Amino acid sequence: MATFTLDPQEIEVVQLHGLLLSGVAPRPIALASTVDREGNVNLSPFSFFNVFSANPPILIFSPARRVRDNTTKHTLENALETKEVVINTVNFPMVEQMSLASTEYNKGVNEFAKSGLTAIPSVRVKSPRVKESPVSFECVVENVIALGDQGGAGNLIIAKVVLIHIDDVYTNKDGKLDTIKLDMVARMGESWYTRANEAALFEIPKPIFTQGIGVDKLPTHVIKSDILTGNNLGRLGNAEKIPSEKEIAQFISTDDSLKKMVKDKDFYALHCRIRVYIKEENITNAILTTFSIK
């Protein structure tokens, strides 16, 4: 396996732009609605976007200067004029309409009408929100930081959330947002997107809730295994403690096939079994099997 290295200063901005978008992904999408001083509405998606603070609640997105001609986008111009924006989230049922809203229509053209998305009034800002969006954030623009003055340069719009609208279709019985129901989409490179639907979702126990033993505490034969993956090792290393000799002996005594693996030092079979336990989310048995041979 070979790695090649690129200096951003030595390649064209167009190539660098493409590499960054493909290499930093997936990226959430901010479907930003703004108005200018005359009240003309603009709607445009941005994938240079994320949440950066909860107290105060801050979202940041970045309308970059166009690479081809170094012009700025209407969203940026409107945000500078009115200091307001509504950031609407995007899920799969509306992704094609969101994409259509990215078309670079002339100033004054209403992308709500072009995309078929529904504009409904906001409460604390003049910009309308998108009815079809699962979650919409009414924001005031706290600051805009220009990162450069050439084509491709970003402009960080730092937006403080002043009101949140949630479509209760996407909540669970406890009133919390339901990740599976949300069916969110994210931007990849070129014309690719990804969908966070049920088939693509998975959970990992957060180490913040426990102090894992760490991969370095696993037996050497496990660390150097050709069967176990890095993800497998990470899951084993997240175990809270190394089982005691008594626990290990009791576990081995109940399984004749495991007894034979231990006696024969059959690392291949042992590692295969560990993988099965991990796949089944039976981490207790996986860690006991891991330490059955040290």
C-alpha cells in the first residue's frame, strides 16, 4: 500500500476543492433561508456546516467564494445585510428538492418556488423556514469571518440559535428526536450523498461513560491477530475491566470446545470466536474468551 502526498500550494484550487470535499465527508447540510433588505427570499444548501456550541447555541456554515470567478453567494450577501438566517436540516424525503435549490438562479429568484419547498413564516426572524425540514433553527448572525478574498475562500457565518422548530413526526415517545425516523442525508464528494437510514446506522458504547482497559492491555496474540480488525480491538479495549482468573476459569469450564482451543493454543479458532461474540454484541463472552489464553 502506497501513500502519495500533496502540497495545497502546488495544486490548482479546483483540484484542492474536490479533494477536500471527498476527503472530509460525510458533511451535514444546512439549507439556509435568508432575505435581503427588500425582502427578497433566497434558499440555498451548504455542506460546510456544523454545530459548534450549546451554550450559547451556535451553528456555523460557510458560503465560499465561487472558485470559477471569485464572486460571492446571495446567502452571504443577505446575511451581511440583515444579520438573520434560518438553518433548515435536510432528510431523504426532501433531498432532491434541496439539490434543486442549489441551482445558481439570478438574484431575486425565489428558490422556494423553484424547488417546490414550502416557505412558512418564522417567529423571531424575517427569513421564512422550510415546512418540509425535520428541524429548523431561527438564527441571528453574530459574526461573519472572511477566510480570504480569492476564489474558494470561505466565509464563516456564526449564527446564534434563537428558536428551534421540530416536526413531531420525527420524535419518539419521549419527545426526543428519533435518529432512525429522521433519515438524514449528508454530502460526500462530487455528486455523491449518503443516507443515515436504519441500515446504515450503528451504535458504539461511548468511552466517556466508562474507562476502558485499552487495547494495550489485551493479550499480545489478540493485538497481533490477522482475524480481528481494528474495530474489534477497539471494542475489546472499551471493556471496563480485565476478568479475574476465577471468572475466566469458570467460563472455560462450561465450554468443551473452548477448553480444546485453550489446550491446543488454537489462536485462529479463538479469534474467530471472539469476532462472532463481538458481532452478536456479547462483549462479556468476547472479553472472557480474549483472556482465556494470555
